[in-house]
Amino acid sequence: MTQKKVRIAVLGTGFMAGAHASCYLQDERTEIRCICGSSIPRAEEFQKEYGAYRIEADWVKAVQAPDIDLVDITLPNHLHYKAALETINRGKSFILEKPLALTVDQAEEIVRLARRKGVRGFYAENRLFAPLFVRARDMIAGGEIGNTKLFRINELGSGPGHAGWFRDKERSGGGALIDIGIHGICLSEWLLDSPIISVTADAVMNGSVEETVITNCRFANGTLGQFVCSWGIQGGLDIRAEVFGEQGTLLLDQSRSVNGISAYKTEKAAATGDLNRPHLASDVGWSVPYVDEWNIKGHRYELRHFIDCLTEDGTECRAPLERGLRTLKVVQAIYDSIKEGKQINISPYETDPGEKNESL
């Protein structure tokens, strides 16, 4: 018997929409029914490249369409909340890119409504599915480096230049922290299987948003942590984590050594690069081209997992909405620490909007 395909509406035509669409093309259980974008020419290009059945300029109409099973929300941050609520009220499963919403209150409402309506929602944190980090988590859980003592992560780049809304706080919610630093926060609690219980942070601002943030933290298991994120660093993306245990050390690089290629380009050659790609410094001179990007970064495994959750009974979701809510609460605590200039304590059980009280 042929399994019915999961019919998907992709909301957005930006970089991440393309990343997700590329992954759907590699999963025979899915089909892109609708692509939604405010720019029809861009949507037409997207349709041609990824084979969407139709184009829709209004994302509300895309969500309401009767032939859609799963809504993939890759819209700008300020639209996450509205799009999620509309999707939930239509009783449709959805994938929501980070951040879950602009505020904790909005995120809590998304989680609460989805639970009440019985709608499946998935938090698209690709780091939890990247083979590099999955293997590292298995090693830590298996006791291969002993009890962890120190965790550090760099998430550095020159900032997004492909879309102006990233630097508009009203639409983005913030700067480097909520854009790239949010990944490491979610990754750390999952990797160490321990919640963050306190943060102390400082930032360098660029206009209304933070350009660079350094956060020191403590995990419930006693591990000390440090997060460094920035939009102000040249030389390409630098995504590296270090985990130090009583009996060993893990050095994890998802940017410079994992790809296996180094390339040198003149200014003329570099001018032909992908201007739609966020967070990369100029690739004039030496750079590290991506190899099998969506597998290395975890997007393909992430989306296959979400489809597994929808089509296979008993599959437990690795990245539920509650994880996105928890991560946003830590992000908010870091913002509070920057503003107030002091340590902010965080309950290890602040994952639920009030109907339950249990840890992830």
C-alpha cells in the first residue's frame, strides 16, 4: 500500500525556506504543495527550483488551504507568533524556525494553544540533529569524558546582509543573541542533558541591537559554561564548541574543519558568490566552502525526524515546542542580565506555560 504523502506549505522564500525545500526533495514521503512569498517573482523562482505546486502571496490563505497537512514557518521573526496561532487554529501540524516568538509570553501562548487543540508543533533547531553533535551527545551520555566541568561555544560571523529586518529590533526581537546565539543555548542544555540555572552577560551594541554578547552560565549539574556570539567578526562563520570533562575533552567544529575544503578567491571571483546567504563574511581570500551542507548542519535529519513524528506511531519528538520555549526563556534571562548588569537565576523547570511542571 502506498503511503499518503505529507503535503507541505512553505511560508517564506528566503534562505531557510530554500534549505528546508532542498531537504523535502530528498524525502519521498513529502511534497511541496504551496510556496508563500510576498514577492511573486522570487516565489516563481522558488517554485521553479523546488517544484512547488502553486504560489500564494498571502500566508493566511496558504495556511487555510484544505490540501495542506504541514505548515513550515520560515517567515521573519515577528510573524512567527501570528502564523503559528493561525496554523494551530486550523488544526494543522507545523514546523517553526527559531525563535519560537519575539517574547516569552507569545511563545507560552503558542505552546499552550497547541496543547489545548491537540496540534503537533516542532521547533526547528537543526543543531540537535547535526551528526557531529549527535555523536558528541552520545559520548557524553556514555561517560566517555566523565562528568562535564566546562562548556564553551563560539558562534561568530559578520552578520546577516541579505535581509534588512534582521537589524530591526521590532521585527527581529534582537541581534546576534536571538539570531545565532540562541542555537548554542538550546544545544548546550541538550548536549549536557542539564538545564542552565544562572546567567551573567554583557554586550556590545550596534544601533538598537546587540552585535556581540558574552555570557557566563552555570548548569544544574555543576558545569560552568560560556557562550560567545557576534555579528562583528570577519573571516567566515566560526561555529566551535568545547566540552571538558573529568576524564576527557571534546573539540567540536561545525564550520572550518568539518567540510574538508579550503578555497582561495580573488575579489573578482568572490563577487559571484551567494548574496542570499546570511552570516558570512566576504569570501575574498581563504574561505571554507560547504560540502553536503544540509546533512552536516543537521537540517535534512531534522526534517526527516519531524516527518517520522507525523507518520510513524510512537516516535518521540527530539525538538518539541517546549524546547523552543525553554530556550527563549534563557535568551530573555541573558537580555535581562545585560540590561540590569547582574546575574539572573533561571528555574530549571521553566519549560512549561503553566499546565505542567516538568523538565525536558
